[in-house]
Amino acid sequence: MLRTAIVLSVGILAGLPGAALAQVGHAPHHSGTPLAKTVETDRRVPDVTRAYVEAMDAMHGPMMDGVMAGDPDVAFVRGMIPHHQGAIDMARIVQQYGDDPKTKEWAAQIIEAQEREIAEMRAWLEANAGVLPAALGQTGGTVYTANEGGGSISAIDLGTGAVTTVSLPVAPHNVDLTPDGRLLLAVGDPAPEGDHGSNGHGHGAESAAAGLLVILDPQNIAARGTIVAVGPHPAHVVADRLGRAYVSLAGGDEIAVVDLAQAEVIARIATGAYPHGLRLNPGETELYVANVEDGSVSVVDTQALAEVARIPVGKAPVQVGFTPPGDQVYVSLRDENRVAVIDTASRAVTNRIGVGPNPIQVFATTDGAFVYVANQGTGDAPNDTVSVIDTATGRVVETLTAGGGAHGVSASADGAWVFVTNIADDSASVIDVKRREVVGTVPVGDRPNGIVHASPVR
């Protein structure tokens, strides 16, 4: 198929004006700089040519990701789904631009046959590779997991189900994206020597004594990232729209503020003892930080870059999660098997809700109706449940079964799906929010912790 695609590309480009063809011929062909981008910028390229090239360009990456699956049957099916979709896209183009009845007849036959086969292949994947429902393709994008035990990040392509795992110079505890989705951030202690050499990553001796922030291109996570030494035992990271990242340093009782453009720490903010999970409010004016060892949540003013309040919440707060309006913060209390609710106006705890054993991460759905809580349990007795809290009533309305050691929680931007890492099972579970049901589980790297969803690049 790839050889055929190359031949087709040459045939299409043969019709370009000489200067435009020369420009295309010199365009880089590596991941992240597709041929379609060059064609799109040249106004002399006919619309039909542009459409064909973009259709093929969209097909190649998912095909290559799909065939990377270790199982030959799964690799075939995952590779063929984008192959068939490419054929459908090309058929629709000729229906729009073509004028020969025969080509339009072929196009109609191709669309009917390939759509049927895609549906059959997706159903086969759900039944045999058992991991992703076909409806996830409508959301699309990529889910990234921070695999602390393996010193790696896994990327799950929601369109194909393909999983790519790459080594990092850190044992990442948490992963997040910048608000614009252009940078992927991972934090953790340095990985043991020898754990990350196969992918070209590395770090200098100056970072050996400190935890690291690694700044990656989410479209090419295998490429060498930018590394910033931040301080002892980094736990979580979030970023704002001003180009700053906030890293909680559990070993230093402070937050490191990193200028992402300059790749350097520009400020440090004292917090409570053992700061861990942290999130910005919707307006990015305040940062809430869960302090595990002193049972509090620090409130940080992001303009002054200083702690302005410390709220007692309960035993071993691990993570915080804002509701979309920003009026409430949910805090997991690991050692109480409860979640505390903070009213952000009064900065007071208004409720404590019983959940499963040893809750870790919390995340509100985009409509603010529910908060999902991952209950990890203990090392000797991993728990596999996710509690669903109705924010209107403050009650658990559903308890779902994910995988062993349910830990990290994230959600898709469209609100349709929630994603949970299972630290004891080395997997990530997918939850259908509307049905409140776990619909699939994906094997990822060793001991996955943090998780985040990236919307498709448009």
C-alpha cells in the first residue's frame, strides 16, 4: 500500500507547475511536516490535487502506527482501517470533482464496501483486541500515559487503537499538555541509567541530583525533548496560557515555576508538606495544590506567585479537581477513603463524600455534572473501582470496575469519555460517560500513573 501511495503521489504532483513541484520536492517528509502542508500553502495547486494529497497524508501516519502492533493479526486490522478510510476519502473526492460516470460508479462501490469492512474490523478489534470501541474514532485524538515503572510514555491513538511506547530520561509520575496542545510535559525522578538509551533521550550529569521536567512534541514523542532540572521528587505538572509550567516538588515542599520558552525555573513557591497533585482554576488566577503530609490544600496566587491561603481538608490529600465554573474543588483524601469538597469563594470545606479505598486522582466532566474518582487501594490489595459523584447531590451514583490499582483520571474535551490508568495492571481503561460504563482496556507501559487526552490536530 505504501508503494502504491507513493506512485499515486508522483502521478498527482506531475500536474503541478514547475516551481510548485520544486517546492514540494524539497519539503521534509518526516513526521510533523507532512507533504500536505506544503501543498496547502501554494495557491497554484488545484483544489482536487490538494484534496487528494491531504487524504493520503492523513492516511499514512495512522497506517504506520497501526502496523506497529506486536500481534500480526491486530497490526493488519489496525493498519487496514486507515487504509480503507483513505480509499473512502479519495472516492468522495472523485465524486465531488470527477465527471466520468464510471469513476463515480467505482467510487460508490468503494465507499460501500470499505465502510462495511471498517465496521467489521472495528468490531473485530473490540472483540479480539478488546480495547477500543468504534465510537472513540468520533472523538479521536491521543491519550498519553506516564509509565513510572517503565520510564516511558505510552500514546494511544483513539482512531486506530495503536499504542506507541517510548522511553524517557525520567520515570514519569505525571504527564500533561499545555493549554494550546503544542507541548507535552512529563515530570519525575531521573530514570536509572540504561533505561532510556534506545530512543535518543538523555540527560546531563547536572540533573542527576534533581527531578526533571521533560518538554516533548506530542506529535513526535520519540524525538529528543528539552530537559529542565526542577528540584527534588517532582510529582505533578500543569501549564498556563502564559507559557509557564507549575511543578510540585514533593521532596522540597514547594512549586517550581518554569518558563517553557526559556526552559528554566523562574520562581519557587513555598507550600505545605509534600505537595502532590495540583490544578489551575478556569481563569488561571489561582493554583490549588494538595499537600499529602500536612492534610491541607495550598492556594497560590499566580500573579504574585505566592501562597495566599492554606486550607485544612483531611488525611493525605493527593489530588484536586475543579468543576468547570471554578466554584468548587474536589480533593481526594487517600487515608480517609473520602473526597473533600471546597467552596472556592469561602475557601472552606463544605462536604466530605465516601468513595472507594485509597482514592488518588479526581476529574470533573466538562459539563460539571459528575466527578470521577480513581480508587487505587494498596500495594498488597489493589482496588479496581472508579467512583462517580453527582455534583448536584454530593453523592456517589455509580461505582465502575476498571483495572487493578486505578490511579490517574482524565477526560476528553468533548466530554464523551473518561480515561483511567491502572497502576497494578499496566493498562488504561476507557469509560463511556453517557452510559457510565467501562467499554475497553488498553495495555500500556509499566505502572502507569498520570494520564491526559489530546484532541485531534486540525
